[in-house]
Amino acid sequence: MADFPAYFAVIGHPVGHSLSPVMHLAAFRSLGINACYTGYDVEPERLREVASAMRTLHFRGFNVTIPHKSAIMDLLDECTPEAVRIGAVNTVYVKDNRWIGDNTDGLGYLSSLTHELDFDVRGKRVMIFGAGGAARGIADALLFAGIDALWIVNRHLDKATYLAEQLAMHHISQISVLEAGTWPEVQIDLLINTTPVGMQGHLAEELPIATDYLNERMVVSDIVYRPMVTPLLTAAAKVGARTHGGLGMLVEQGALAFYRWFGVMPPVSVMREAALEAMQRERT
Ligand code: NAP
């Protein structure tokens, strides 16, 4: 009998920018796994039909990206407590023939912070810019890991307030909301940008924060990874703060998805190298 490969994919709309295929294919190659991984551009109205086809074709797992991270939840058999708390799924795996939805974004962020900076978030004061999907996953993981206090800043205050209320249902740490342009009176240990401000394209020159707030006692983190060094990270480095870019989160959330599928951690450095090479090719 032919030895057919196992099927994996990322579904999103658009999906052409996704680095997941190159990262996972590099990991498969490196471990000699007979599997293929591709990207499917799926319009929202086709999500149900595509998910059903993937079940019929016995996909072993897949990743989910914008705009399907919430909508996919209704099409699964079960979701992990993390995915339910966050209200979004980025990884689907199969267990006992059931499709399970998980979210590895927050843990991926934490892993990259630990691996790249050896930074322990326990007892720390954290300020986060943005109140969207990425902020939700990261905030949930940080609170679970035992941060002392969290301040959420967002352009639209109502979204920050809503996120704070949702998080407070599951966590006991101090969670506060701040208007854009204001900051806490205490020293912050970790400042994270989860908005697209600084991203390649029209927001590239902007900063999510006045630079006079930055200081050398902070870790400054930006989850934007195109470009790898954002204006925020450049400004933070100038005042002597330790900096942390978004590529690590991207790679680690992918590595954790791989773990859900195979029960072993992939070679993270191989995945990172593949992502870097793909970004390099984009630039030339
Ligand atoms: P999202 O759900 O759309 O949330 C975007 C957030 O950014 C919202 O809070 C929004 O504020 C804010 N925002 C958008 N444009 C802004 C602007 N011009 N000025 C100030 N605030 C602005 O998006 P997301 O999924 O959280 O993703 C956010 C960013 O993170 C994207 O750049 C994405 O590429 C990046 N990301 C990186 C990784 C990684 O692995 N490194 C993973 C996920 C996401 P309002 O509520 O006021 O609109």
C-alpha cells in the first residue's frame, strides 16, 4: 500500500503572507516526517464547507488565522480551556477522531520571552498596547503565569474595558485600563505592543507610545515581526531597554502547534531559520 503523507494546512483570508507553511515544512524535512502542509485562502462564507472537506480528507491538523479564529470554534468537537477563555483557536488537532481547538499564541509569546531574554514574568508589572485577539491571548497567558499587575491601553477605550472585564472573570491579579497617551505612575517591567503600529506599510513610521516614557529598567516587546526591528524597538534600544521582537512568538506558537500534532517538540531553530529565509526572499 502506498505510504501517503499526512495532511496539514493553514486556513485564513488572506493567507499568502503566512510563514506557517515554510516553518512546518522545514520541521517535517528535518525530522524525516512524511507530511505536507499548505495554505488555503478561505472566504468566510466557505469556512464550513472547507472544514467539512478537511474532515473527509482526514487532515491530521491545521492552523487557523484571521478572520476564522473565532468562527472555527463552532465547527470543532471540543476546545481547550485556553481557547475558550481567549475566544479564539489558532491550532486544531485530532484526538480519538475528534477535532480539538487550541490556542498557542499566548504560550508561544511566553516561551519566546523566556528563551530569548530569560525573562521570568512572575510578579512583574506589565503594560500592553492593544485589546485585540493577540492582546487577549498574551494577557491571558501572562496572568496565568503569575504577573502582579496588568495595564491595558487601547485606541478605543471600550474595547480595553471589555477585555479587562473578560480577563478579570478568570484571574485575580490587578487589571486596569488606561486611555491612550497615559501611563501608570509606577515603574513598568514589561511593555508590549500588540497593535499593528510599526508594521511594514502605512504604519511603519509610527510609535504606539511617547518615547519619553521608555527607560532602561523595562523590557520592551513588539509582536510585529515585519520589520523585525520596529520603530518602538529602535527607540527602546536607544534608552538602554532590553528588546524583544515578534518573530520568536510566531515561531514558538508554531512549534507548540507541532507539539499538539506529533507529541514531540520540533527543532525550533530550524523553523526560525526557515521563517527568516522566507522573509529575506520577500525583500529581494
Ligand atoms: P486585532 O484583533 O485586529 O487587534 C488590533 C489592535 O490594534 C486593536 O486593539 C486596535 O485598536 C489596535 N490598533 C489597530 N490599528 C491601530 C492604530 N493605527 N493605532 C493604534 N491602535 C491600533 O489584531 P491582532 O490579531 O490582535 O493582531 C495585532 C498585530 O499583532 C498584527 O500586527 C499582527 O500581525 C500581530 N501578530 C503577531 C503575532 C506573532 O506571532 N508575532 C501573532 C498574532 C498577531 P482598536 O480596538 O482601537 O481598533
